[in-house]
Amino acid sequence: MWVGIGLLLFLPLFSVVALVLLHWYLRIYYSPIVERIFQEPPIFLVPRGEPGPDAEDVAFPTSNGLKLRGCYLKSRMPLRKGVILFGLEYGSNRWSCSPYCNHLLDAGYDVFAFEPRNQGDSDREPGFETLQWHTDRDLRDARAAVDYLKSRPDADPRGIGFFGISKGAGAGILAAQHDPYIRCAVTDGMFAAYTTTLPYMRHFMTIYNKHYFIQGLLPLWYYGLLAKVAIRRVGDQRGVTYLHLEPALRQFRRPLLMIHGGQDNYIRPDMALELFGYAKPPKDFWLIAKANHNRGLEVAGDEYRHRVREFFDRHLGDSTVAKAA
């Protein structure tokens, strides 16, 4: 009898101790691998544009005194429909907005593209090394761009639209989370650290850990916990806070058109759909079947431009507002 009671008491305690030891084993031996992979920059061609003759070259401050550079492109129509903030992809310059936005200028929109810190001609922050993931610095810079648009003499009192590519897309959604001045958003190739990292966690485990019984023990939520721990540890090492896009999308609650490449090898379509699931209506997801990461415009061409323009006409455009001189 006493042996049975002892076993009943011992087994739960043993299970708890075993799980705690497993957790620390994975944190010590597995998390550093995830942290290393998380810090590897992507390898792809970054588009760069040339200055446009009609662009207004702009410099504006961040909340901590850095100077960011941007270009303000004015509508080519007599009456302006609205203003669109353009978020650049990782590593590109402000002039790379032209292929995405020329048709919007023709349709009656002003466009403002800006370079975040450590990118293009914007100031560099000493000791800060940018990666493709969103940090508190990206949020601060996107907010500074919105504040700049609010401060212009020709500011639109109704608010602005947002159009962002890859990393720039997420930065704009983060800025819009608590700022209704951003009325709607188009994103292309948007991704989030957690939603992107989580699907790879089990795959990494099979590569770097051959204890198959451990792989079978771990539920999906635990991989998610390890991912968040690894992301936070990298942030601590780099002196930044990596931001999670999923809560911002959940709170956005404004019209959203999310575009993604069906052959994206960096952010797989299933990851993009998982992220899209956090957004609230009204929302639309367009998968461009033959496009790689950030290559939707090249593949879809006229249809891409038509869908983007039609979205802003429906949710932002109002040609009754006169264009400022």
C-alpha cells in the first residue's frame, strides 16, 4: 500500500522535474542555433532607384534626433485624391518606390517614401545593426514619417493610405496599430518574426537534434515559446526590442489588401496566410501564383497596378479635395 502511494506521489514529481530539465536542455543547446539562424541576413537583389526630377527631397527628424531622408512625389492630376505613405523593403533606397507608385501619381495621389535609419541616405545609429526583422527602431521611424506628413502645409486632414513592401509593410502596420490617421493599407511580401520562425522550429529540431523521442514530445505551442525566447534573447544581445506584428494586425481593423508571391521561398504562402488570419475584415488576400518574394509587380504587371489603384480609389480616394500648390 505504502509503495503504491509512494509511486503516485513520485510519478508526478518525476514528470515535472523531467520537463524542467528538458526545457533547460533545449534552451541551452537548441535556442542558440535558432538565435544564430535568426540573425542571418537574407540573400537577394535589392532594388534601387534614381532621383526623380519632380520629387521633393525631404529630411525629417526622429524622436531621438536622427535625420531620415525621404522623397515627396506630387500627383500629376489637377485635384489630389489622397496621400500615400510608401514603406521600403529591406536595404532599398527611397527612389525605388517609382515602379510601384508612378501609376498612383497619374491616378491623383501624392506619395511619400522614406528611408529608415541605417538605410540609404538616412542617419546611422551608432552601435545599431539593422536586420530584416521589425524592431522598436522601425516603429519609431515609421511614426516619424507619419508625423512628418501630418506636419506638412498640404497635409490631408482625412488621413493617409499606406503601401509597403516586405519589411516596410510590417513597419507601417505597426505604426498604424494605434494611429487611425492611416486609413487603409496595401502590403506586398509582409512577414512577422514569430509567424515566420515558428514553422521552421520543428524542422530545425529534426536537423540539429537526433533524439526522436524529444521531437515527438514537444507540442506546437512549446516551439512557439522557444521561438519567443530566442527572439527576445537576440534583442537583448543587440540592444533592441523585436516587435510582434500579429497583435498589430489584429488591432488594425481597417481595409487591408495583402499581396504575396506564390513561389516565395523566404516567406512561404502558408506563413503569409497564417499572418493574414490575424487581420480583421475588411481584408483581401491576393496570391500571385508565379511570383517570388517582392516580385509580384514584375509578374502581374498591369493587374497588380490595377488592383492597388482600385483599392486606394475605393478606400482613400476623394478628388473633391484640391491639390495644394
